[in-house]
Amino acid sequence: MPISVLKLCLTVIAWALFVAILPAQQGLPPAAGARGRALGGAGLTFQDAYAAWSNPAGLARLENTGIILSGEQRYGLSELQEVGLAAAIPLGGGGLGLTASSFGFEAYRDTRFALSYGRKLFDNFRIGGEVIGLNTSVENYDSRFNATFSLGFQIDIDRKLSVGTRVISPLRVEVATEETLPQLLGVGIGYRPNEQLLLLAEMEQEIDFLARFRFGLEYALIESFTFRAGVVTEATEISFGAEYQAAQLFRIGLVAAYHETLGWSPGVEIVFVPGEKE
């Protein structure tokens, strides 16, 4: 097949996938790096640097500055690449988060920037907020910018069980005629029976769509190696991942997610925690 024809076919396939998955992209945060992706997209109870993506309330429990760089290639297509960067910093009795992500290719790209802050109100109760900027750029058309926000809450039932919730775009934001940013409510629990095991279960509801359920399992096989697995419904997707402590301050994470219709999506992340000790 001539290269020009192959490129045209790939472009058509990419645009068809955009039509199918863009409603779930615009206005909603990416998964919390390769870790969140491997856990089925769950993470509402995260209380570390990953909370910059998953729930701003979790930033209130930050102990160290963390920087996470992640990348994913959806369904094996270079046109569906997503790159994300998150930084989280302990600050003034709480934590500050900065995130940026880019999804798409030269003909169509979604860019997302966010600033978030979480603070502890009581020993077992935390709140957080996030201001989000969204830019959509289409080749040969003007780019479009929109802004919205999210609110998050976390409560510790006891030392092993936590509950997290997050509301994204609680106010209706119109981006075009009869088109609005997604409004979503997520509620989840995190159960840690011991230091090695973490179990996650979450439900999210977006207006005009069926509820989605996310389940994740994270298990530290040894001190330097962690295994992860997850599943999400509507549409069904399963995921697997692992993280390796490559050096004292660096961790490397890998993930592979399988969509029931569209196939595999590989991803990778690098985590830098300059204040973390062995």
C-alpha cells in the first residue's frame, strides 16, 4: 500500500476514534499517571503527588514534593498520544498541585492546565479545589479556550478505610451551541488492610451517561516492586501495571490497558520525589 494511502487511512481511523472518545476527554482530568491508569482510573483517595490529578483534597496529606511525567499511546496509534506532567508541593498546612496534559496530534489537540490546593480541616477530613484551563486546537480553525473548576473531599473512617469524592464542573459551562463541558460526580473508597495492599472501588456519574465503576488493586510484592491491576465499566477496560524503584529518588511505572473494542494502550511514567528517603 502506498505511504500516502496508508497515512490517509490512519488519519481517518484516528478521527473516527476522536469522535468516539473525545466526549470523555474534554473537561475531564486524565488518569493519575501510569499508576491511576493501571488501577482502572481510580484514585479519589490518593494522598500523595498523584492527588494533583485525581483529587485536590489529597494534597493536604503531602509529605514530600513530587514530580510525575507520564505518557500513553491510546490503542497503539501515534495520533492518540497523551503526555502529562504533575508537580505537587507541601505548602502552608496543605499542598499545592500543578498539572498539564496534551492529547492528540498536529491536526487536533486538547491541552489542559490546572492549579489545585488541598487543606486539612480536621485530623480526618480534607478539602481541595482546582482551577482548570482547557484549550482545543483544530488545524485550519481557531483554537477554543474554556475554564472550569473542581472540588474534592476526603474523610478517613479509620486508619485503614478512606472515602473520597470529587465534583468536576459543578456549574454548567457552555462551550458551543447546545454543547457543554462534562459535569461529573465521583465517589470512591480506599481500603488498606496492611502496608503492602491497597484496594480501590469508585463510581462516577456524568450527566446523560450511564454510571461507570472503577476497581483497582495495588500490591507491593517487595520493597522496590509494586504490581497493579484494574477494571472499569462502560465500556469495559482492564489494565495491568508495575512500578520499580530504579534509584533512591526515582521510580519507573509501566501500564497496559485493554479496551474491549479498541485494543491495547501502553503507557509509562517517571516519578521523582526529591524529599523522599530510603
